[in-house]
Amino acid sequence: MSKLYVIGNGFDLHHGLKTSYKDFSEYLNNTNSELFDTLEKYISYPVTDSSLWARFEENLANLNAEEILSENSDYLPNIASENFETRDFHVFPDIMHEQFLQLTSGLLSEFRNFIISVDYPESVYSQKVILDPTSMFLNFNYTNTLERIYNVDPRKIRYIHNSVYYRPDEIILGHGIDPKNFEKEMPFPPDSVAEEDYEEWFRQNDDYDYSYDTGRESLYEYFKVMHKPTQKIIDSNSDFFNRLSEIDEIYIFGHSISDVDILYFVELANAVKPDSTWYFSYYSDSSIPILQDALVRAGVDGNSINSLKLQNIQINNNQLRFDF
């Protein structure tokens, strides 16, 4: 049997690490309350969620950029003012660029610092689960729990979104919506305008405003920078996926298999043996059908899917309820 372990944040949480997005929100509120307030104010979330942080990555696509633009419109230049100066044209774009930096590099920097600050409690070893450290690992986490607690050789681990301990400046965090969906739709002449009259139509309908449009363009770069380009990431890690052809057991520990990451599981289903056996860990019984459905949507045969609780495969559990 050749095993692959897919590691998600629930794995670290099981070991007592405070690595949830809720934990990050508390950290951020203490270290950078301005950024915390900006996120809370301008990023919306589904009414079915308890907060912005329940599905933080997915919700990053919900930035209300238009509200930010509107609330800062007082910084647009007033050409008719007797106090107008040429430099006034740049005030609004500069403020929007500052907002962009805060929401991108600022956010990623705070997240890196948050992961590095995470403590490993003394109880972490009592939460260890049974796994084969010589197997292959696809790790969605940014921590080094596998190496630190399980002595897994780093060469066995593929950090699909990078790690703060190996490539801290290249960690990947973001939403899954194509940035093209946020691009401003350019005006186009109606059918009633003849093609030879297009130039005149565009001249009359040109409402380009240097300050506003430059500021808007700068702010809207957020959606590109904070986008998780899953297919591109898969392609750049093709060497790893190409080595999975002999895998026939897949263990998913602590991963929610959310929509933002579903393409990875589609790739996994295509890469491993077709008759592989799949196992996923779950925290609450209500999540079992959700996780199973996600795997089926990724192309996994429903009859080959099994569920387990990490507590039931802890090494210190005298009554193991799972047969490996």
C-alpha cells in the first residue's frame, strides 16, 4: 500500500495549535487594529456564516471596493476651487494605493507573523495520531508540525501554499474568484451607432477621470493579488502530482475540501490509482455528508470514501476505533 496524506488546518487544531482564522482575527485585532477594522468594515460574508472569519479566504473576494472609493471621494480634486493645485490630482490615487498595500502585502505580512507566533503546547505530543512518516504528504498548512512533531523528512512534504519556515515571502493566501470578474466593463457603442461613427461616440462618451480612475485601478489590483491561482499552482507542482500514480490510499486529515481548494482534489483524483481508498477526518457529524459530497464532486468514487475522527486514531488511545 502506498499512502498519501493531505494535511489541512484541522490537523494543527487537533494538536492544540491556535491556527484558526478566528485565532488570526484576535491576533490581528491586537497587533494591527486598523487593518482588522478595515477588513471587518469592508468585507462582507454570507448570512449563513457566523462571522467574516468563518471562511476567511473565500470571503476575501467580497471586498466592497466601491464603498472604499465612495468614502474617500472627498479627496478627489476640485478643479474649480481657487486653492486647486496640480498635485491635488494625485491625492486620491495615493490614498487608494495605500489601501491596496494595507489589504495585500500588509495582510500577508501580518498573517506570516501570526503563524510564526503560534505556540506548540506541551500537550501536543499527547494528540499525535497514527501516520506513516515515510509516506508522501500534501500540506496545505504553513506550519512545520509534520517535521517538528512527527519527524517527517521535509523532502516528503509538498507545501502547496508554501511555508513560513521555508518560503515565508511566498506564502499563498487568497480567494478563488477569477479576477476578471472584477474588471470594469468598458462602455461600448449601442447597435444604433454605425461603425464609422464609433470614434465620435467614444469622444463624446469619454468620462475618464484621471484621479478617480487611477485610484480605482490601483485599489482593484487587490482582487488580482489576493487571488489564489489554483490551476497555476497545480501546474507549477506537476512534478509532485506526477509521482502519485502508485498511491492507493489517501488520508485527508483536517481539510475542509472547500470550493477554493476543490481543484486540488480533482487533480489528486486523476493522479492516484483509480481504485484507491480515500479517508477523510471530520470534526462534527454534520460535516460528513458535506465532505463526502465534495470528494464525489472532485471525481472520487463514493463507494471508496471512508470517514474517521482524529481522536480515534491518536497514538495514546487505548481503544483505537479504526483499523489501518
